Amino acid sequence: QAKSGGRNKYACYQPEQTERIEQWVRLEPALRNALESEQFEVYYQPQIDALTGKISGAEALLRWNHPTEGLISPGQFIPILEEIGLMTRVGNWVLEQAVKQALVWRQSGFPNFRIAVNIAGPQILSGGLVELVERLLKDSHLTRDLLELEIVETMVMQHANAAQPVLQRLRELGVRIALDDFGTGYSSLSYLKMLPVQKVKIDQSLVRDIPEDPNDEAIARAVIALSHSLNLSVCAEGVETYEQQAFLRRENCDQLQGYLISRPMSVAQMNLWLQQQISIAL
Ligand code: C2E
Ligand code: MG
Ligand code: MG
Ligand code: MG
């Protein structure tokens, strides 16, 4: 409908805009005290070693248990959090929760459990992230390279001067840095060389149409080969089918993440899932 273009183009976009504003107005007040009201929850989505199929760790994903609207996904409220200046507080809370939880899992049969945490632009730019990470590592005795911070390159590109030294210091602390959503936006290859990253996450939009779309296959193959030649490891996200999994394994992708392996889960669900992994291995 919106694609019809021409004179109606603007009119067609309007309802969507209005909807977004309405949603914003509706959610914003409740969002302001969601942290204090303990309405946030961290979910975890397993990442597996593509070769062995064994769990290598998980990505922490924020959820909001809205008192009347139920579970709300981050795509809907993270932009608001950033806008109202609360992203750093909430993001740092996620980081702290995730590191503590990873420690529990490391001590319950998964000694090499690696935890990946998304880091928003404001967290990097507002200062204090390096100190927080330092403190968390010290308190938790988490082996440094078992913490992985996922950053989106558009943010780093927009604020290269401010972000670069922070990333550099994080890298010097020994934590790993992954470039999230690779293959969307600009994805300039030169950034791969410039940024202190150890991993690339192939965006799910590139995985989705494998094997139907030969172009996506070619791009995924190229990203994997390029990353490997730069000594970076590669995780594919959004893996939903056995065909995609088989393709990515064939192309030597290092890790897989997606609904095929598991949806993001609460801690309780994840505990059950991990128990199953142990009994499968036995
Ligand atoms: P992301 O970091 O790229 O996370 C992957 C997203 O893909 C998650 O959406 C996950 O649920 C979804 N996903 C995983 N496997 C599949 C699959 O097989 N099919 C499909 N269709 N989707 C899959 P989610 O949890 O809604 O999060 C969306 C985005 O919100 C994240 O994208 C990340 O950019 C942001 N986000 C989530 N939690 C945090 C957080 O604690 N801090 C920050 N700064 N951003 C966060
Ligand atoms: Mg991520
Ligand atoms: Mg991603
Ligand atoms: Mg994404």
C-alpha cells in the first residue's frame, strides 16, 4: 500500500507515524519507573558452536514486563529509553545481571560459558562503562574473555572519536567485542580493520532467505571468508531452519544463534534447557 508511491505516499505513512507517537506517549511514563518497579527482565538466547553443536554461551536480551500490556520487546522501548536518557542506567543494569548469571551457569557445569551483552551508544559515550566492566570482572572473577560486548557499527561510526578509545580500553581489559547486525547499514569493511573487534555477527536479514536467495548466500559466504581472513570469528543470527544451519556449517561459520536452536528464554527456562544439554552430552 505504502509502496504505491506518488501523491499518496505521504498519506500512507501518516497512520504509522501517529501509531508510533501514540505508543510513545502511552509507554513513556511507565518506562520511567520500570527499573525501580523491577519490571525489567533479562532473557537469554543460546549460541552454539557450529561444528560441535555444543552450547558456547548466550546473548542477554532485555524484556519489559509491562503491568498491563505484558511482555514488550526491546525494539519498542529501547529507542524511548535512549531518548529520555535512561539507556545507560538500564543497559548497565543488564550488563550487571548478565555477568552475575553467567557466573552461576559457569559454576553449574558450563565452565566456558560466554555471555554476550548488547551495549548501546549512550553507554559507551556517557563514560563509566570501562570502570563498570572492570568492577564486574573483579567481583565475579569472570574470566575476561568470557564476557563479550556487542556493539552496532552505525553507533561507532557516528561517534568514532569518542567511541574508539573506550573500545580500545575495553579491549585492553581483555573483554571481547563483537560487531552486531553486520551486513545491514553501511557495514564498511574498513571498519572491521579499524575497530578492536574479535567477532562479527551476521545479521538475521542476511540469513533469512538462505537458501532461496543466492545473493544472500553469496554475501553470507563472503562475510564469513572475509572475517576469517581478518582472524575474526563469525556468529550467524536468526538461524531458523535446518537448511540455513547446514549451509552455515558448510561455510565454516563458527557459531549459530536462532530460533532453530532456541528462542530467548527466562532464567528458569534456560536452566531447564541447560539441564537437557547436559543429559544429551552424557
Ligand atoms: P540483536 O542484538 O541483534 O538481537 C537479536 C534479536 O533477534 C533478538 O530480538 C532476538 O530475539 C531475535 N532473534 C533471535 N533469533 C531469531 C530468529 O531465529 N528469528 C527471528 N526472527 N529473530 C530472532 P530482541 O530480543 O527483540 O531484541 C532486538 C534488539 O534490541 C537486539 O537486536 C538489540 O539490538 C536490542 N537489545 C536487546 N536487549 C538489549 C540490551 O540489553 N541493551 C541494548 N543496548 N540493546 C538491546
Ligand atoms: Mg546483539
Ligand atoms: Mg544482531
Ligand atoms: Mg538486530
